[in-house]
Amino acid sequence: MAAGATYEPIATSSPSGTTTVTFNSFSGYTDLVIIAVAKNDTTAGQLLMRFNGDTTGPYSRTLLIGDGSTASSSRSAPNTIGLTGGVSMVTTADTFIMAKANIFSYAGSTNKTVLVEHSQDLNGSGRVGRYVYLWPSTSAITSIEIYTNGGNFSAGTRFTLYGIKAA
Amino acid sequence: MPSPTYVALAKTVLTGTQAEITFSSIPSTYTDLLILASTRSNRVSTVGFVKIRFNGATADTNLTARFMYGGNSTVTSSTESYGQVGISDAANSGANTFASFEIYLPNYAGSTAKPISSTSASEDNSTSNTYIQATASLLNSTTAISSITLLLNNSDSFVSGSRFDLYGIKNS
């Protein structure tokens, strides 16, 4: 029996001069993964994500953060998912942040958990973070909006959506 | 048949003590790279730090890192002027235990500075030698990465049984 692909690229977007990318065509997978390599152009803003156009949430979250001198943890319930954990990206030329988001059982009928891995060393500042978000909705995720709340995405920014199939 | 997204590019399993391992001639045809490793060193300690260098460099040029580190019951964060990417079990760790880590390198063949994300853990079923670490590193160079070297920060060596796997990941 020929095995099917387990980890498949669904879509990639490379925005420049815009604030938002939307993925809304994905089905047939068990989990989703987003790889984000991003920066802002002239005004720094956070890298954010929301599902199915839900602008109120709340998206319950717990953060674990290291800023290079202090490690901390906190909890809150914002109205969006912060892929950079509440801090802005960069506008520095040629410097990008990275975030990886694992979205579990996105098509199921239980609340949706997202694990975020955030890497933002800026050669003198920055942070490393691991975040967990819960979107308390039993609706299947049919739309993923990735956006920034300051300036636009700069050239070189890339968002790739992967689908993972269980056996 | 579509080409696979994850491609195993190289695998190294040490059969003796070795100070560093290098993946060379990495093709530029992938979008991102992933390294999975399981390591132990001969450092006389319970843990040691693993660092990364690129393109044949023999010094930690253009590399920085900030990490958070939980050991037993404490957590801290620090900044380093080298490419720290993980922790390794060491000579005083529990017998037959190897630390595990993964390193993700997006846009390795691009012409911008390279962010690096890694997570590692050392758990040896003891009450005092358990560690977990997450690191954000930066290669502040616009040169494409064609080789990767992993080594220990204190001039120690990896020991037999340490394993290093390199994968290429495509986005289409």
C-alpha cells in the first residue's frame, strides 16, 4: 500500500506593503502548522492571528518568556492570538523574527489549542517565547487570518501553512 | 507523485568521541532546515551547551542568542555572544541518557539575516539534573548557509551514540 503524504504544504504567502494574509482553503488534515518569518516596514507592530474572523475571542493564553536577562510567565485572555507574545516585530533591514504555530484538531468539535514557538533575537535585544492559546470555540477552523497591528509587512516576509495527516 | 515536504538530507551517529560534526554541501533547494539531535558529551558536569556555526567559520562571528532555561525548580534567561542552540547531557548525567533537541532554520538560503529557533531538554530521571531550554539565535549575515557545524561550548566532545539528523523542508 502506498502511503500518503503526512506533512504537506498547503499555501505560502509573501506579503509586502500589506497588513493581512488569510488562509481559507484547507481541509482533510488532522492538524495544521504555520511557519512565519516576518518583519514590519516602517512602523513596528505585533504579529497576530485569529480564526474564522473572531475579533473578540477571548483567546486564553499562558506565556513563558525569556528576554535575555529575566524569565517570566503570565496569563491573560486577549482578543487575538499573539504570535510574538505581545511585543512588536522589527523594522530593521534584513532582520526577521520567526514563529511556528501548531494548531491541533482544527476541524474538530472541541476547543482549539495553539502552541507557539517564538524566536526574536535582534542582536542586542529581543526575546524567546513559548506560548499556549486556547480558542474556546467548538466550531471547525475554516479561516486563519495573520496580521500586524502596526505598519505593513515588509518584503521578505513569508507565511507557510502546512497540513498534517494522522494515519 | 508529489515530491515530499520533509526530506532527510544527512544522518550522523557517532561511534567514538568527536569534538564537532559538520553538515556540508547543503543544497539550496529547500525553504527551511531542521536538525534533530540526541547528544551526550564528555564534559565533567551534568550538562553542557551546544552551539552552532556556519559556512566553515572557526569563531562565533555574527552570532548571538538569548535563551530561557529551566533547571530543576528554577528558571532564568540569559544572552550569549555565540550561537547557542541546545543543552547536552554530559559525563555526570545519568548513565545511558542523551539530551534531545531540535533546531529550526528558516530561509537558510536567503540573503537576509537568519533567525534560528531551538528547543532542547535533558532529563535523566534524577532529582537534580533535569533541564529544559528554549533559544532564539541570530546569524547576522546575509550569506546563504551551505554548511552547519555543531560543537560544544567548552571545547568538550560529543561521545559515542550521539546522533544528528538534518532535514530539508519545502514550502511547495
